Amino acid sequence: MMKPKLIVGLMSGTSLDAVDAVLIRVQGNGARTSFKQLAFVSHAFPDGLRKLLLKNSNAATSRVDDIARLNFLLAHIYADAVRAVARKARVKLSHIDLIGSHGQTIQHLPTPHRMMGRPIRATLQIGDPSVLATLLQITVVGDFRVADVAAGGQGAPLVPFIDWILFRSRTKNRLVLNIGGIANITVLPRRCVADDVIAFDTGPGNMVVDGLMAMLYKKRFDRDGATARRGSVIPHLLRWMLTHSYLRKKPPKSTGREEFGKKFIEKLLQRVRKVRREDIVATASFFTPLVVHEAYTNFAGRDFKVDELILSGGGSLNNYFVETLLALFGEGVVKFSDQFGVSSQAKEAICFALLANETITGGTGNLPSVTGARQAVVLGKICKP
């Protein structure tokens, strides 16, 4: 077995409000990986950064000079998060072996677009890993999605490879659900090998609800799902939401703010008049777990009957989401990743720490059956200080 490593995983997602940082001790790699979590922090973004990131994630309002500067600024913020999680664990920076940094996605364009006669796919995450490595004097692996996209894949989701490592079972059919800004599922049939895994983004997680809370209540999110629980589902609005073309696409597929961001929310609001605000939030909140269940029904496979749904991500704190999942899947089925030794809040950051471990040991980190890539590839760029 290889010598244990201290690895920090960094994840800032579509919520655009913080970077999650986790410090873990990792032993081995691939299917023989094991780890212990030492500390976790959610390091808040400074005031105004979310607005600037949203502006520069929109082709109509972005500026190349803003993007260039944000690329460096985010690396400084990520460095602060690494320092914070190291302090919490009482570990010196010089003792950290590696950092895996997802970066902040500002454009994800996996569908081929003709440019100069070539079909071009693209994805862009900022928060440059080379800047981060230089600031902290620690080796950083970043830009995980690019190699998969270059190989013809969606560049997402990448977490399923780690889901397979952490949650596969010899006796149970498992469905691993992460609800962040976007919700994604990983289908793990009992006794599965890596090539058996099915995974994809189901649609919005917190994204639409957060957007509505900002527009209707001037709040960042619906704490505990309390607003949704006061409301009632609007049937005609839910029917319209369920007509979204993404829901009918077959995997492999991935989505983001381009499909379920501001434009989608504006169209949603145009379809409701003289209704209670909490009813709009309740409808959007019901939509998230409903499309998870429909995705399971339609795409998990005819012979797959879920024994355990393992929930993680910020959406696991939304009681309305959880109650609806319990109603759809059954109380004995829905569990939290914490029950399996993986913090539900730290899980995505843990995944990118473990993906960095795969990169540094030369292991491939994508699943072509999931992303649609032509082949398995080593993910990420290794940036030395």
C-alpha cells in the first residue's frame, strides 16, 4: 500500500456563495481507496462576488478582463479556505501533500458547436490551479473536466467514479443522490464493476428554488424548506416545468445554469399571476425530487429496484426535499451519506480530493459509460509550486 497522503479537496458550485474545503487522510487508490476526514469548513465568498460571477457566467454580460481577474481572485479565496481547514485540523500547510480543486464553472458547453469547420465542445472553470499552487507552495490538481470533454464526453458528472469506490455493495442496489445547485444520481447495481455504473444530472437541485427566493423574498435560499412547506403545488406550473426538453434526453447528459438559471426562472414567473409566493416556491421545490424519481424510473434500468437511496449535498438540509423523497421512494429507502461514513456536506469536496489522488497516481477518473467519452482518461492538470 502506498504511503498515506494528506489531501485537501475544494468545491465551489452553482450556489456561488462559498467554497467547501475538506482535509482528509487518504490511503491507497482506485478500488482500494480508504480515507479519514480530519476537518471541513465552508468558507464564505466575500460580498459582491456572487453577483460578479453571475454576470460573467452570462455571455451577454461577461467581460474578458473581469474573467481574467476573477481567475486569479478565486485562487486567492481558495487559498484562504485551505488555510482555514488546515487551522481547524491543526495541521501545518507544509504537511499537506496535495490539493484537488474543482474551480468555479462559468461556462459548460458539452454539446458540439461548429467553429472553423470543427465540432467544438468546451467547459471553463476559473480559480487557476497554478496560482493556487504558487500561493500555498503545495501541488494542486485542477481543471478536472477538460480531458473528458476533449475525449468527446460531457465533462460531467465526475463524482460517480468516487461514488462507485465509496458506496458499491455486494448485496444492495444503491442510488446515490447529490443535491447541490444541480441534482445528480449515480446508479450502483449490486456487485457492479465500474463499467456498470449509470449516472447523470437529473435537473435542478437548489438552483431554481434559490433563484426564486432571491427574486421573491430577497433571501439566498429557503432555510429548512420552510417557505415551501407553507405553500401548495400549482398543478399547471408543475406540468409546464415537466415539459423541459432536458428531462427527456437520455444519458449521458449534464446540465447547469445554462438550462435552469435566470432565463428559466423568468419564464416560470411569467406563467403565474395572482398566486401566493410560497406556492411558487413549493412548486419549484416539489419539482426537484419529482424529476429525481422520474429519472430513476425512466433511466436506471428495468431490472434495477433501489434498496437504498444515499443522499448528500446542501439539498439534504432542505426538509421539504427530504420529506418528498421519503414519500416517493419510501422511508426505509432514503438514507444520508453520513450513515456510511461520508459527510453529506463535505462529500463533493471529498470527491475532488480523491480524484486528485487518482490523477497523481496515474489512475483514470472518468467513467465513459457515464460521461459519453470515447475512453477513460487521467483527469486534471498537475500544477507544481
